[in-house]
Amino acid sequence: MSTTSEYVLGQSERAARRLALQDLHFAAPSEALLDALALRPADRVVELGCGPGAFTRRILNRLGAGGAVVGVDSSSGLLEQAKASLAQLGGSRFQPTLADVAKPGPWIDGADVVIGRAVLHHVPMAEFLLGRLRARLRPGTRVGFLEPDFRSLLARIAHLEATSRPELAPLLVWAKSINDLYSAWRISPCVGATLAQTLEIAEYSNVRHAWHEFPSDATVIENIQMIYDEVRDTYVSLGILSAGEIDEQQRLLRALPDDVLPAVWGLHQVSAVV
């Protein structure tokens, strides 16, 4: 999801298609988070980094005629895609807002729920944002986030690759390269791993955490291929991988066996109350 003008992945229509594919991967955790937040029909929900609106649609499906989603994103193009995609659900219930989620503005005021999916790891020092949100939100506001983890699962894959499954090497290369990219942009690819603790330290209440991981099936591999396409030029310019190395990694990914592969990423689901 897009948060600032320097969103580390793409904001094109192809990127939106990748995010739609990602929505399929994240379907069960997304619904689980919405269950945990116990959305009410008339809630005013502020979604941080709404992108093209896939998660927004799930939120709107939980709201009644009096509810609304304020979708905040820094990409005008993705907001226009979201507006068009969600028009049939009632245009007035979706309120696109062009802004930097790292700098809460008047759009956050009056929120009953603040939610974000795969957004905090694109915010430099996201802990600052989480502390400032608690200072600004009214007591009783529910907050919830889904954040990917591209690192923890490397322990399992690295062990398998070293002992019995050398063909898993391209999964390790992809995960390392995306971590290198995020480090270069001074953002955290693993903010989710400490998110529950961060909210507890900031004295949010009723902090709850759940972990979800996704076997690397054909759609996950397709998603990884699309990420390589989006960041190809950036990888080359930063010296993370050359164009030839990216081509080779994509070839190796295509050659992976069709059986279920170990998960290369997972999601941290965290909810709390101000």
C-alpha cells in the first residue's frame, strides 16, 4: 500500500493488479482482523494506505449505510482506482484522501477505527506514528494492522536449503533482496514482529496478536515475480541485484516444483484499543 511519494514498490496499474493478487493471499487474515475489531454499521473507519481499495472493499462490506471509510493514500492514481472500483458500493461511503499517513491530519479526527494492511513497514520509524496516533485518537478508538514479515521464515528455509532442498535458494535471494531494498530506503520490513510490544509500550489496551503464514504456492511465486518487475530498475541502481541476476532469479523461480513450498512470508495481525 502506498504511504508517501517514495513508496518503495510500484504505483502503476500493474502494481494495482499485484495488490489485488495479494488481497487473495491476505483474505483470511484480513477478515480475521475485521472480526477482531468488531466493526459496527455506523463506524467511521480511517484506512491508512488504502491503495487501489481491495481491503477497503472488505471494510465497506462490514459497514451499514451510515458507515464510511476514509481512505488515506499519497498516490492520487491509486486513489482514483479505488474510487472507481468502489463506486458501486456507495460512493459517499468511501472518502478518498490524498495525504501522507505518517503525518496525521484532520482526516484522523473522529475515527472509530483506524486500520492498515501492509502499510506500517513503508513508514520510516513507524513507532513514532503509533505513539502520535495514541496521543491524537479519542479513548475507545480501535486500531488494527496486518504487517508482513519477510525475515522470520528465513530460518526454516535456510535450514532446508542447507540440508536437503538446494532448489529453495531463489526464495532466500528474494527475501534477502527485499530486506536490502527496505534497508536502503530506511524503512523496516519487519515492523510487524515487534508491533504488539510497541503498542503495549505506548500503553494501548487490549493488545492482541496472531500470526499467519502462506505456503509459497503458484500465486505467491507469481507475486514475487511481479515484485521483481516493479523494483528491477531500483535494484540495479542501488546495486542490490543486476538485471542479469534478476532474470536468473526469475528463471529459477519459474523452475521451482509445483508442490507446496515452505512459506517465504507471513503476516502479523495486531489489534488494540486506545
